[in-house]
Amino acid sequence: MAGHRPQPSIFSDRLYMVRPRKIKNIRLHSEGREILRRSLAVMILINALLYWLCKDTTLLPFYLVAAVCILLYAVAVNFFRCPLRQFPGEVDNTVVAAADGKVVVIEEVEENEYFHDRRLMISIFMSVTNVHANWFPVEGIVKKVVHHNGNFHKAWLPKASIENERSTVVIATPSGHDVLVRQVAGAVARRIVTYAREDDDCYIDEHMGFIKFGSRVDVYLPTDAEVLVKFGQRTVGNQTVVARLHPKNV
């Protein structure tokens, strides 16, 4: 991968970016397969029983329940969809959206879990209609992965980032930056899945994790990063460029 000279402390003893990218070649996310199978089985059982009870009178209740079941199942399938995406641009010092959704925060904040200094925070809120797969926003090496238990406030509230259940992933980029990504559970989302593992190489185009049923993803960048999105803007995970980092190593 072309780019700036890596940090010796992290990159010098390994051949960086040598393994194939783990791009999921599927249309339905693995996190939803078992839920969808069980839901379909329950719905078929309910509708079969209702049909048997109503077949000698009127089938109107059966048709109504069947229509509701089809609608609910379609919503569930839509939630767990997993579009195939590859970022078409230059990845050096590029920060892409880690999720589909809407930008709800762009501000400098005090980050006290890892950096203990001021960082530029960009937050993307995912509604239940968005794809809920999360992508790595930058390329590099995973330095830290930590899961925190917590509350389930509404995900768009500022306190959700530090009080809700969350997972923190810190990535060291080849150009010398540390980027922190935080998956935050919301009032409905009750399960965060994080695929990142410490000391793994990570790439734009790869899934970092998945959050079920409404949530947000926060990215903490150096304060001099160039922001390329606006408050309220819709983002497409692994496609929308949200910021660019200024090179540290030349």
C-alpha cells in the first residue's frame, strides 16, 4: 500500500497490509441469520394455526395476521441486509463513514478514555431502517479493543457516548495517527458485536462489527483533521468520506 513511512514502534517489525482483505461476499449479514430463521418458523406456525382455526368461518383474521407478519419480516430482512461495497478512492489519510446513517455530532470534545486530550468527534446515528454493519473508518493496525457495559439511553443523546454500553477500538494508521472508533448501543439496541481484535491489520472495506436495532458510531480524530461532512448529512458506510488526516510522517 502506498503511503507515508510507518511508525517504527508499531509497523517496523511486521509486513503491513499483506493478507487479503476480508470483504464479506454476502447479501444478508450473519448476525441476522438465526434470528430470521427462528422468526420465520414462528410466523409460519402462527399463520398455519390461524388458518386451520378460521378455514371453516372467515379467513379475514388469517389474511390480516399474515399481512402483518410479512411486513414485520420484510423490515427484519431489510435491517440485516449486507450490501457489497468497496471504497473506490485513495485510502491514505482518508476517514470513511463507519456506518450508514446521519451525522449528529461534529465537535471538539475531551476524550478521557484513551487520549486524555481534545479530539474531533464525528458521530453517525443509525435508525432501525439503516444498514447496521459497521466498517473500519481507516486502515492500519488495531491497538486496543475494549467493551464497556453501561446504560441504554437514546443513542443520539450526548451522554450516550460515555454512559451507554459501548465498544472502543483504537487504530494506528501508517501515517502516525491514532483513531478511536466507538460503537454505542441505544435505547433499542441491546447487543454490540465487535470483530476487531488487538494487533490485527484492518482495512477500509472490512466490517468492524455490527449493532442490532438502532445505535450510533463515534469516531475521534486529531483536532486538525479536515472535516468533509456537515451536521445532519446522510452517510453511506464505507463510501462517504467524512474527513482527511494531515500526514505526520514525511
